[in-house]
Amino acid sequence: MLPNTLCDLSDRLDSAETPDAVISMMADFATNFGITSLRYGYDGALKPEGVRPPRIIGRTDPDFDASYNDGQAYQYDPSVSHAANSTRHMWTGLDFERGKPGTDPRYIEFLEQVAIDFGLNAAIVLPVHNGADRTFGGFITFSELNGPELVRSCGQDILELRLGALLADQALRALDLEAEALGHQTSPLSPREEECLKWLASGDRNDRIAQRMGITNPTVEAHLASIRRKLKATTREQAVAIAVRRGWI
């Protein structure tokens, strides 16, 4: 029988409508284990030999992600290699890496700076899928606790944390598939209606849209009424949101 915390997370994830909502739910769940913040890398961007910054969504200080990406720490971060090639969790952080043979000194330097700047001392890497379709996928969780404290906080419950990561990953992948399916739908709008909606989305008023498109104000109103009808939107703002979500403008 699943623990109540996992059942609650599963129920909450069923209602998540955006990746940010999933990450927030997973972050709330992870606080039960001494975790302060987390990040989720995906779509094969975190390759050990790669040079591209990882594509990340998460709940960490934005400056942390900037320092991680701009400093290219991910290129020599052992957790990146681990997450790309393993299905097991890994402990990392200052207490785990200092004195370990073969650890890149630049990674130690990075961890020391992270501890000073953000108070994050230890982390747990939770790989979640390693199939042929994706090189990397996983959560990297961060804690204000030091290594031994983090082990005491969640060492016996690490399986529960790993299962939570799997549930959150499934929810994120389902949202990816839904967005991809929506993106492949054919737009019901005419080219002129799409142009009108693009100008509206950029913040233009009706008179400015009319001027840009070389048409009259009543024609703009007619285009917008047709757009709302085709997209089943009650307002122009909702029409813009629907079109953006489906990749039509």
C-alpha cells in the first residue's frame, strides 16, 4: 500500500494543467524529505559531453540556474553523467564530493560557491527515464542540510522520494504529449484572421490593427468575432491564449 503522502501527490498531479504546477507539487512533496528546491532536466539536453545548457524547469533561485548554466558547471557535474546513464539515485554535494577520487576540482569549487551564495549544501539526483527516446530525464533536488543530515532526513524513505519523482515525471510527459497533440491540430483560422490575432496578441488596439492590415475598424471587429466563434472563446484574450497554446500564432 502506498504511503499517504504518495497517494496525495498522485491525486494532486491528476489535476495539474501546466509543467509549473507539476513542479510545484513535486517541490511541496519533497519538503517532507529535507529538500529545499528541485530542478527537472529533460529532452536529452543534459548530456555529459554536450555543450548546450540544460533545458530546465524547477523551483530554485533563478540566479542559481544562471550560475549553473553560464558557468557550464553541467559539463563536469558528475550528477549529469549519472542521470544520463543510470536508474539509481545518487547523493552529491560538498560532503559527498570532497576527497572523492576523480572528482573534477571545478565541480568542488562550484559546490562551494553554491553553498555560500544559496545555502544549498547537498543534493539527491533522481533519474526517472532512460529509454531510447530520451538521453536524460531526472530531478536534481537540493537541500540546505549538509550531507549527513540529508541522509538522516530521508535515507530510509529514499524509495518514496524516487516514486514521487516517477509520478511527477509521468505527469510532465503526459503534458508534453498533450501539448504536442494540440500543436499538430490544423488552425481553423484564415491567414488574415491569424494576422489579426497576432497583432492583437502583441498589444495593438483595433484602430492600430486596422492601420497595419490596411482594413477598416468594422472589418477588424468582424475578424475578431469570427476568431472567437471558431475558437469557442468568450473574450479576445481567451482567443489569444488558445491560439498561443496550440501554436497557431
